[in-house]
Amino acid sequence: MTNPLSLLQSRSRPSRQATETPSRERSAIAAIIVGFTLWCAGGATPTRVAAATAQTAPPELNRILQDIDAAANRQDIQGVMQFYSPTFVNSDGLDYESLRQGLTQLWERFPNLSYRTEIESWERDGNGFKVETVTEITGVETQNDRDLRLTATVRSQQHYSNQKIIRQNILAERNQITTGENPPTLQINLPEEVRPGERYNFDAIVVEPLRNDLILGYAMEEPVRMTQYLMPSDLTLEPLAAGGLFKVGQAPSTEDNRWISAIIVRKDGITMVTHRLRIVAP
């Protein structure tokens, strides 16, 4: 994901030149992605779990998810990590230690994060479970008298075995950070998945009437890679005359995941969004 915190911070400065992002901020945002989906158990394949509903989930599964939720909400890193196997792997390349470090940095930035997870489906798998969940997260960071408000939703599958999460695959994610008195409200049009080589549309439309407001914007596509969490991003905002960003992209020729991001700036607020686009073969 293009680092929304860093992009917002770079635009809060007077200069409109491209600005490099400190790597510690990128790794903190990396934790957002996995932080949303800490409290589940499910398979590591991109296919949705065709299984029982949340209402039929066994008590032990509900209990473990509730315990992880509670530990995350009080930002108890030891309490959270006890539910992860030392051999834990994530579809984006995260492992046990990078997850721990990322969450620690994230919670330093956002000391009041709130997590809420719901089970979408589940099934037994040997001595554990495969579970698909949706996790929502909200929080605020105050920086230089400026509030950065975070809202995000992630859908994932995880595999839970012997009371430990051993694998995780992120199926969809939507992240937004806003700042200012009146940040633009955006309508995002982007498919969750496309075929290799397929063209797709990405629209970030400002919902409110523009009147005489000048808006600036920028769109970016990046591969989902562990190394991208630590790399700085540069950008230069462009004036927008059509009430938003309207882009046409083309998926790579092989299966992959992409972060598609947009930032919209006007005099009274900034909105940054990042969505995940999955490239999946038929």
C-alpha cells in the first residue's frame, strides 16, 4: 500500500515538490494491513471459504477471536502474539517477527485504535479451523496539531491450528486516512479482482459540489511486496478539473496483488485511500 500517512504528511508541508517518506512510517503502515486481520483463522488460498456461517461457529473459535480482539484493543503485544505460531507466514511476505515489529510501531503512532471483527464463514481443518473474517479498524493520530483519522476494512482467510494462527491470506482491503476540517468525501470505483493483462478503471470521485474550490490529486499503483513497506514514495500533485481522479490501468500478465491509491487535496482537507486489487487467473 502506498503509505497514506506519509503522503498526507508530505502534503501538509508548504512545498509541492516530491517528498521522500521515512522508512519507519512505511513499516508502521505495513502493520495496518495485517493488524486488521489479527483475530481469525483461515486458509491461505485466494478462494473464498465455502463453509458454515458465523452463527454456527464453535465456542472455542469465538473465544480465541474475542481474546485476540481484546488484546489488540488494549495494545497488548504479548497478548496478541501468543496466538501466532513462530512459523507464521502472511501472503504479503510478513512473518512472526515483522508482524510483531510492525504492530508495535503502528500502536506507537495510533495509541487509541479500535478493532472489531466478524466471522463470515468457517470450517474445521484437521485440529484447527479455516475462517474468513472481516475486520474494521478506526483510530486517530495527532501530529503537529493535525488529526489523522484512520478507517479501514480488511477481509482475510486464516488458518488456525493448535490455538495458533499459522497462515494468512488477505482477500480485500480498503484503507482511508483523512485530515483537515472538511476532507473530501470520495466515491471509489475499483474491482476487487481482474484477470492477468485485463484493463480496469479506477475512479476517485469527490462527492461534494466543487463550486470554486481548487482540488489537487495523485493516483498510484504499486505491487504488494514486503519490500514496498520499507521503501519511500515520491509524488507530485496535479490540478484536477473533473471533480476527481479517473484512471485506466492494466493488470500485469501474471497473478499478483496491487495497491491502488489516490490522494485528493483541497484547502480545507485531505483524503487518502488505498484499495487492494487482486490479479487472479481464471
